[in-house]
Amino acid sequence: MVGSIGVFCKDNIHFCTAEMGYYIAEEFWGNGLGASAVGQICQYIFKNTDIIRIFAEPFAYNIASCRILEKSGFQYEGTLRSNAIKNGQVLDMKMYSLIKSDIEQ
Ligand SMILES: CC(C)(COP(=O)(O)OP(=O)(O)OC[C@H]1O[C@@H](n2cnc3c(N)ncnc32)[C@H](O)[C@@H]1OP(=O)(O)O)[C@@H](O)C(=O)NCCC(=O)NCCS
């Protein structure tokens, strides 16, 4: 096992929306595993569930995470300013999404 990825369904009016999270163990970074996992799980979700929107919210400074989302066809929708506080630091996050119809075209 070198990492983990999950896609979590939202509720109420967002029942066809899901949030994705992932990590790869540091010794395996830079081998394409992150991008491969994101691509494969999105294909699986859109093929086998009613989800129409998958989103991810990396920290704005997380260039590798933003890059694998962009490589997987996710669209950058904007920056969520001061959206988190980690270790006492106020951080921006970026909103990325992949819509089912994006990959059906
Ligand atoms: C984000 C993460 C999953 C990426 O996994 P990975 O297997 O290393 O990703 P890949 O090898 O598929 O791709 C990484 C891409 O980022 C690029 N990259 C990485 N660091 C970079 C940097 N500092 N500047 C520019 N590009 C960078 C790589 O060049 C590569 O792009 P390329 O294929 O166009 O060259 C991994 O770094 C990780 O687990 N980080 C810690 C947890 C985390 O941040 N999870 C996401 C929370 S939203």
C-alpha cells in the first residue's frame, strides 16, 4: 500500500456531489501515482454511481495536488480565501471540480 484515495458523497441538495481526498506516501511522490489514482477513481465514480460533480479543495500552496487535479481534467473554480486554520496559520484553498459531462464529451 502506497497511499489512499476516497470520494465522499454529500447530502441534502448536494446528494449528487462528492468530495475527493487523497495522499501518496512521500517516498513514492513524483511517479504519477497520484494523477493515476485520481483519474481512475473519477472514471469509476461516474460510471457506477449517480454522482455528477466531484470536487477537491487543496491548500493554495499545494502545487502538486493542484497539478494532479489539472492533469486529470479538473477545472479551477476559484480561491477560497482564509478558508482554513492549520497550526495557527490562516490558509487559502483552491476549489477544483470535474463534472460528469466534462468527460463524456
Ligand atoms: C499531492 C500528492 C497526492 C501528489 O502525488 P504524486 O503521486 O506525487 O503525484 P504525481 O506524480 O501524479 O504528479 C505530481 C505533479 O506535481 C508536480 N509537482 C510536484 N511538486 C511541484 C512543485 N513544487 N512545483 C511544480 N510542480 C510540482 C510534478 O512535477 C507532477 O506534475 P507533472 O507530471 O506534470 O510533472 C502527494 O504529493 C501527496 O500525497 N501529498 C501530501 C498529501 C496531500 O497533499 N494530499 C492532497 C490534499 S488536497
